[in-house]
Amino acid sequence: MALETESAPASPTKSPSNTNSLRKKSLQERWPSDRSIDRRSRPSDPGIPTLRPLPISITFDMRNVLAMTEIKTHIGYARAWVRLSLEKKVLSKHLTTLLGDSELLRSLYKRYAFLRCDDEKEQFLSYLLSLNAVDYFCFTSTYTSTIVPYRVVIFPSRKLSGASTSANAWVSLGGTLGQTSNIPVPRSQVELVFQHKNLGLLTTLRIGHDNTGMSPKWMVEHVLVRNEVTGHTWKFPCGRWLGRGIDDGSLERILVGELVPSHVTSDDLVESCRTPPRCRSPNVPGPRRSDLRLTVPDIQQHLGDSVNSLVKYFYKPEKERGSLTLLLCGDFGLVCCLEQVFSYGFKSTRFFGKNLYLWDYFERVQQHFEVVVREEMEREQLTGIARDRDHGLGSMAEFVSLVARINASSSHLGKDDKFQLFVCLAARSHLLPRILLPLQRSPITSHMYDESSFLRDPQLVRDLINVLSALNEFEIILESSLTRGID
């Protein structure tokens, strides 16, 4: 108790010089998991991923607050500490510890003070305890320029063939407040810690490598990222290969994460990451994956729910909105549901050669549309008569341009990730409902789809257009980590 009280930054008896010295010391000691505590708990094999829990103590949180160089006053430190404790759901616990030191209270407060009345103090602490029922991000959203350490733990496949890579791997994080550049992953390591300006609530993670060395192919099951100040942990399911000549040939994956509930322990979280994810990221199952046989009503229900979630998102006040990226690319998001639509009745399996992906269909349609648009332009130049725009020539030209830009700017992406990128960009430009009729009329569709598919059934196509048209009235703003610089 005495040690925790002496190191409290909010104490009015502490001089500025002592505060500066404590700040320098805290910069060296703020991450005990990288020092003595880490050495005692670290497994002997550095290739085994682990995630040690952060210390739950007043001094640990105070050291983190003292290391924030943008704060200049004692009141500022106290406010930051309260915000951090509230976000970590330990405010009542910490204040119970502090206010339980009767000698400290007698030295700082007069007898009639609120905190020296036991009944009032107990009621005050019980009120604070009720705040744990709500998730607050008051620290993360307030101190947007503070430097935050992030711990990244990669869970590769437990199979020997995909457990490690000879290539130079990297990761890049994106959040509500910004994104990082490519951060190298140490060779033969599955864990790294880096410091960066506050990224806010994390949404996306890009992981990839340069495909060099003797055995570059790498199978990644999950990636965990933890904010080492607030303790928030995000889980990014992958379940895909990185490397040429395997899976869809991608050297880079764009993963979408979800915040892990605070009641989940580190051991349980690590154990869950040692098995393949239930849903791969991006949520586009490859054609070789055996999935549940969904019926047409099931797929329509999923797509309707996804669009309804997006509509509700835009009707909410801006401060109450969640993650748009999660609604687009997360489990049963728009990308996942449209993948179900396009995969239904898709002739992906071939007797000779590699199986087909949805992006193969898109590329063939692009080639066909390109010929149609060029011939129509030549016909208009010769006759001077423009054809009725109901044929969707403008939408065809936009489709051709979008597919070409994705292929040109995303050479490291696999075919599934390119499909995800297409859906996001087409949703932003409101192309999705406009391109369905031209796709239905294309001879490529008749060749690559069964008669029972969505794209070959006029009524199902009309239903899709009606559902997707509900998004036309909204302006969809995508994170730069998703668009990859495509305007």
C-alpha cells in the first residue's frame, strides 16, 4: 500500500522536479512484461505464441500516465489516470485501494471531508462499480496524440509446413485515428512490440511478406494485437496462406478484427487462437473449402440483414456508430453475403487445372465488357446515334475501369482479397445494384454459372437490385487501409 501511494502522480505534495524524474524512470519501466516479469514467464521456445496478462495495479497505470509527455500539470495527470482506469474498468478497484489507506487520507484531508466519511465513501465506490457495465473509450478517444505501445502476436499454423517463413514478413495496423506503415516482423519470431501514435480503436490489420527465401509460404491462423496501456485486445482471424503458388497466391492479407471482451482471460484467448478460425479473413471462402449448403432464402436473409445493419449504422448519431469496416468486411458483413450470392451456382471446380475463383469470373466479364463498350463507341462514331442507356454501357465501363485499377494497384493481393476490395469500392460508388443486369446479360455468366444461380434468375436479380439500392442514399467512406489508394 505504501509503495502504491508514494508513486501516485496526483499527490499534491509532489514537486515538478520529482514528476520529471518519475517520468524518465517510467519510460524505462512502463513495460515490465519486456523485463524481469517477462523473463520469468516467457516459455523456453520463442516460436510458441503467448500473451501474458498485463499487471493490474495502481502503479502500473500511473507509470503509463506519467510517460505521457503531452500532459504538463498534476490535474492533467489525475484526469488521465481516471480516464484510463474507467476505460480499463478498474476505477472502483483502484480507488478502493487508495481510499482504504486511512493514514494517507488523514494527512491530506480534514475530518469533515467527503472521503473521510465511511458511509459516503462506500456509497461513492458502489456507484463507481456500476460503471463497469458499460464500455468506455474515454482515454483512447481523448489522448489522440499520445504514443502507445502495441503488442502483436502471430499464430501460425501448427503444421510444420506452414509454421514459419523464410521471407521478410511485415504487419500494418489501421484504426479510427490513423494507420501505421509496414512494420517488419523479426525473423523466426511470432511476437513484436512497437510504439506509435494512438491509432484509436483498431479495425484492420494487413500482414504480408516479400516471398523470398527457400520456404516463403506461411500459414497464419490468427493475429492478436493488444494496446499495452489500456489492455484492449483485438483478434484478427486469418486462416489463409501467404505465398505464391498456394491458396489464391496472395502475398498480403487484409484482416478485419473484433475487440475481445474484457472478461476473456489471456490463457483462454491464446488457446482459442491455436486452432483454425471458424471464418477466414477476408470472409471469402475459396472454392476448395467445403462449406454449409446454403439455400436461396438463407442467402437472401443474410444479405438483407447485412444491408439493414448498414442502414441502421448511417441513421445513428455519429458518436454512437460502431465500425463501418466490420459491417462491410466482418463476419456476415456485406462482402461475406455478396460472396454467398456470387458463389451460389458458380462452376468453380474443373477436372483439369486449378479451380476457379470469383475474381476469375470478374476478369473474364471485364474482358467481355471492354469489347462491348469499345464496339459501341465505334458504332456511335460511325452512325452518330447513341443506343438506349438501359443497356448499362456506363456501368459496364465503370466496371471495366474498377477491375483494371484493382489489378494494377494490388499485385500482392490474392483473388479473394481483390473480390473484397471490389465490393467495398463498388459499394462506395453505388455500382453494385447497377452492374447486376449487365452481369446477367453477359454470355460469361451463362458459361460459368448454373441455371439455378442468382445471376441467371431474373427475379432473383431484381430482388438483389432492390435490396442493394437501399445503400444508394448514403455516402460510404472507406478506411485508407481498405482502398489501397484507389480513388
